[in-house]
Amino acid sequence: MRTRLLNLALTALLTALVPAPSWAQQAPPVRVDDTMAPLSAQLPDAARLARFDDFVARVQQQFNVPGVAVAIVADGQVVMERGYGVREMGKPALVDAHTLFAIASNTKAFTAAALNMLQDDGKLKTTDRVIDHLPWFRMSDPYVTHEMRVRDLLAHRSGLSLGAGDLLYWPTTTYSTREVAERLKDVPLTGGFREQYAYDNILFGVAQLVVEQASGQSFEQFLQARIWNPLGMSETRFNSDDLKPGDNVAVGNALYDFKDLRPVGVTSWRNVSGAGGIYSSVHDMAKWMNAQLAGGVYAGSGEDAKRLFSEQRQREMWTMLTPIPVRPSSIPALAAATPNFYGYGQGWNLSDYLGNRMVWHTGGWPGQVSRLTLLPGKKVGVVVLTSAEVGAAFNAITYEALDMMLGNPGHDWLAGYAEAVAKAQGNADDSWKKHEAARDANSRPSLPLARYAGTYRDPWYGDVVIRQGAKGLELQFSKTAQLLGDISHWQHDTFIVRWRDRSLNADAFLSFRLDPDGMIRELRMVPISPLTDFSFDFQDLRLVPVAAN
């Protein structure tokens, strides 16, 4: 997946424009959960680690992040893994290295690994057509359907628009994984096949189904048996539904109405699990990073090595399939992070920093965002899990950790990301002012309000219902309980829906189009704020009235 809402929109901006840096210092003793352990590699000394701890505390304060967990690995060892802050606001329990967070779109690398492991098994090739494994699979274009390969599912180059189809499962819907995938035939393609990068989640759900078809196991069973058990990732859960009583879990927090930080409920995402949903700790994610940095080896060496996947498969996962344009940051303090190249492989972002190849991904979930970053040439990995929707926080912490591990001098990432957050918020404020300036507040709807009520149907999502509620017109997405909101008039035949769940930060304009006889021909929606997460892809809906029986 990803960061959500105010700062998920910001995360997308910052990670797209400023891939992660990497510098650091090196010395002997290191900390594992506050204990000291010798390592073969040169590592940061105690003083540098203390400065890093102080930096994380300042990031938490600047961006109002209640809980953070960080793990750093180098040369197969754990340099440090620890928590900062509290698991839940207002309660004393502290975050530690074993606290579970939603890793969201960092799940995608597990999906890519699963498919590549099945190639090692001889059960598929990532160059196979998807229809060779799922004969019922359809995109909206017959050529794309026929030519879509398994690895295309993992590379964000299908021709779908940014976040296309996300409303089929985000927020949580009642559709099954198969139903979501089957509705792809009606999701429009807005770009050419393999023409350009546009991030999606929905095709990772299809990838999950390919894993199940080829392996004969559920996706959860495959991950548990083939990845988590071998790595000893006993603290990792397939989904929030699998959290156990007594689990050490962080509570996510969101800015309600973009301003009031409060806890958010737990989200379940079983219908596109290949795109996101896993919960894990930095303790477990350190094991995952070390296996990645070792080329798939997790125990032994040489001929006796135990592997998740072959070196060839990893090379393919880390080979660029989809180039992404490099855009220098408009924030001078972040300009140093501008890469020489940027692209996407199979479930991984690929870029560089100061001559170091970087393999990384971010994740966004309601109330929780994260980042995992690898420097394969240095055998260094950093994972940052957080309990607030502030991508600037995990980026600043990641960059500071990489600085530390590469021995580079300090850089004020905190100031740079604080400026970026302020700029994004200022742009959003300006956008709303422009809407207000353009509004004709004295205008009236063309029709009596009761005429706007009814069922409206989109080819890929399904039904959206407008009805008379206790306080006036209200809107309900038929498959998404959380998308229930109250409608108010804006101007002419445009209204605003304000969702009752104020943590969504996804209020939208509703514009009705009438035919010459004054009958409603179509309803279109667009998010009001540029900070609304792209997964609320209201703009892709083509809602038409359903005739009453």
C-alpha cells in the first residue's frame, strides 16, 4: 500500500520526489533492545546511537507521533532494535522492538517473494500470462488481458490510473478477493500498457490469487509456511483479524478533520491481502531484512545454505521494470536526497543515494505508516514503523539512520521535512480558498432535493445510495459501511458529502449532470482536499441513476 490521509498524500509526494538518503558512522559496540553486542562490522558508537535516540524523540515531538519502532541491521547482524513512545495515547505501556504495527504496502515485497519462490519451485514463471493461471482474469482491454504477465502485476505499469479500484476494498468492503479481481474488467485504463508508472493495489490482489492457484495453499498458509516459519517471524500476523488477545500492538492515530489527533479503529483488508494487511514488529522485520540482504539465505552458508529464494530470483525482483521520472525536491534542505535514477521492480522501489543503490518501500494504513530501506552494497537495512499518518516522520528517521550507518556528517532532515509538511498544508489551504472564491453561494439546486435521492450505479464499484435521512440527504456506499456521509448544497447542482467518520479526511464534491429535460444523467465525485489519500479514487466513478422498478 499507504500512508493515508493528510500525511499519506504527503508521503506519496515526498517519497516520489525524495527517495531515501543513506549516510552514517561506524564503530564497535551496538545495542539490541538496549543491550550491547559485538559485531564483525564497524558500527556506530554509543554516542552516535544516543544522538539517534534524541533525533527520534525530536521527530516524534515535531510531527506528533505517539509511537515509533526502529530496527537497523548490518552485515547479517542487528545493530539496534527498539521502540520509542507509547503503544496507545494516554496509557503507560511503551513501544518496544516486539510491538506490532500494520506494515501496509510493505506487504507487497512478501507477495513478490512468494511468486518468485514458486518460480524456483517450477510451478510458474513470472513471464507467464496471468490468464495461464487464472483463465477468468480480465482487464478492460482485451489486448492487456492477453498480454498481462505475472510480473506486470507487481510493477505498477498496467495502464490503470493511480489507486484505481481501491474503493473496492478501501475502506473495508464486503467484496471477496475474487470479486474484487473480477471487477477489474470494468475499471477503466487511462494510460498505455507498460507505458508509465501509476501506483496500484488491486493487481497485488490478483497476484495473491496466482500464489494460491500455483501453490494449492491459501496466501496466508503460504506466507506462514514458506517465509515466516523459516525466518522465525513468530510476531508477524497475516491481518488485523489474526491479532491475538494479549498481543503487544500499537494503536494507530489520525488527524480527524486534518487537525485533531485521535486513535482510529483497526482495519481489516482480507480481500486484497497481497497489497497490504500484514502486522509485524521491527524484531521480525529485521529478520526479513537480513534474509533480503543475504540474497535469500537465512541460515547456513555455501552448499548448506537455507534459502527463501535463489539469487537469480532476487536479482529479478530488484531489476527495474518501470522507470519513474526523477523530480528534484522544491525543498532546499531535501535536495541532497535527489537520486540519479528511480524506478520500480517487483514489489520494491529502486533508486540510489550518493552512489549507493537503494531498495525500499513505504506503507500506509489508517493511523500507521512505515518505511523499509535496504542498501544492498553496504548490507545495511533500516525499518521504521510508526503509529501516526506522517510520512515525513519515517523519512526523516530513515535518513538519519542511514547517515549514521554510512558515517556521513549530520544533515538536518527534521527541518527539511517540517518545511515540506508546512508547504503541503499551505497548498491545501490555498486550494480550499480557491473553491470558496469560485462559489456562488446564492445559487440554488436545479431540482427539489428529493429528486437527487436514489440509487446510482458504477460499473466497477456497484451501487451508491442517496436517501433522505434524519438530518437531510445522506449518501451510503453499498459495500462500504464507513462511507456514510451527510450531504449539503455547495452551488448549482454540486453538493458536498461529509463522511461521519471524520478520520477519513476524504470529503468530496458531488456534481449532478442533467439532461435537457432536467433528468439526472450522471453523478460524478472528486475529493475536496489535495491531501486526501489517493485510494479514495472517487474521480474514477461513473455513477448513473438506476431506474426504479
